[in-house]
Amino acid sequence: MDSGSLWQSIGGGAAVAAALTLARLWVEYRVRGSDRRAEHEERGRRHQADAEARLERLLQDRLSDADRRLERFALDLHAERARCGTLEQDHALLQQAHALLKEQHAGLQVDHAREQAARSVAGT
């Protein structure tokens, strides 16, 4: 074997090895790119799921607060209605007492007028 063909076969083998290495690097680059895209998409999905879970918890908290306020307002309404009923009863009793006092006052005025008339007749 002469030295030219030796160098030529070594160079040819090196060129084939370099081409295979470049092909392997290109395939690895494409696979890693696909993996990175898949990881990026997965992170996006996890981020979206986390955001949805946080939103759901927030909405559940707000709904629970609204339910508690509604219960409190219902209790307040019930208490106010009971208070209103008591006030209406008190008002009716006061009206009756007022009517009785008016009758007593009218009777006292009649009695007082009679006494005044009897005094004026006795004094004359």
C-alpha cells in the first residue's frame, strides 16, 4: 500500500466519521428540540392547570363568603321581622291606652264642668 492511498483511505474514513457525527448531532438536536417543546408545552399546561385551580379556590372562597353573608342577612331579616311584630303590638297597645286616656279625660272634663256649675249655682 502506498502512502497516498493510505492517506486517502484515512481521509475517507474520517470524512465518513465526520458525516456520521454531524448526522448524529443533527438528530440529537432535533430530538432535544422536540423534548424542549414538549417540556415547554407541559409547563404551560401545568401553569394553566395551577391557574385554574387557584381561580376555582378563589371562586369557592367568594361563594362561601356570599353564603355566610346571605345566612347572616337572613338571620337579621328574621330578627327585624320579629322586632317589627313586637313594635306593631306595642303600637296597638299604646293606641288602646291612648283611647282609654281620652275617654277618661273627657269624663274628667265633664265632672269638672259639673263641679264648676254646682259651685256657681251654690255661690249665687
